[in-house]
Amino acid sequence: MQIKKEKLKTYVTNNIDKIYRLAFSYAKNQADAEDIVNESIKRALHSINSLKKDYYMGTWLYRIVVNTANTYLKSKSKIIYIDDIAEETLVTEDNYQDTDVYNQVMKLDIKYREVIVLKYYEDMTFEQIADILNENISTIKTRLYTALDKLKIALNKEGDFDERFKL
């Protein structure tokens, strides 16, 4: 058990930016994203024995982050208002290169946004995404294609559609 905890701590240390970006894609603000990350790590440490193979640690942890984010956001009753300047600052801190595309991604419904973030910002495979979201691979592909269509429409011009999102 102690060895698994050490491996988890190492994994979290090496991938904290990715974990935070995933949480931020749900929360849309820094404070909530940090809360989600902290709670996710706490849950992961508490349930480390449920991880059967260390090879799946990343997928397992991302699933915990997704579940924690969904639970956190459902239980949260207050509304946070962020002005445009604060929102631009948060996006810059996360080092997303194209804020126009990122802003459009963040406006998508969560089921489309999470697939885009995991596929293109986190470079995950369809299989990994399906495992994390506990969905069928064909469902993930359908959501991705629908999300890409929605992004194309939202960006309005063909030249604005980022090359990263082509399959």
C-alpha cells in the first residue's frame, strides 16, 4: 500500500498541470479547480487500494477528477461572477495558446467540453477518454464529432477553426 501511495504522489507531482487543467475545464475558475484537485488527490490516496494495476493510474486518477468535479459542481449552490479581465487572466495562467478557441470550447455543454479537453488539450486516446468518462468508445467519438461541428459553427469562419482540432 505504501508503495502505491508513493507512486501516486510521484504521478501527481509529474502531472499536476494536466490534472489542474482538467479540473479547470469543469470549474471554469481557479479556486474551484484547486478545490477539485485537492479533493481528488485526497480521494485517490484514500482509495489507492482499489487500483489493481499501476499501469492504469493515470486513467484511474482522471476518472476520480471527473467524478469529483461533477459532484463538486452539483453540490455548489453559489454563483460566481467573473469579469472579462479576470477570466482572461485565468486562461493565460493555464497557458492555453489560442484563447478564442479555448473560450469557445469552454462554452460547450460539459459532455462535449470534457471530450475536447481530454482529446486535444491532454492528448488522450479514445480508449482512455472512454475509460475516464465510463462511456462507450463510439459515444466518445460521436460527442467529439458533434463538439467539433459546434466549434466550427461558433467560430463562424473557416479560417478561425484551429488546425489542432482536425482528425
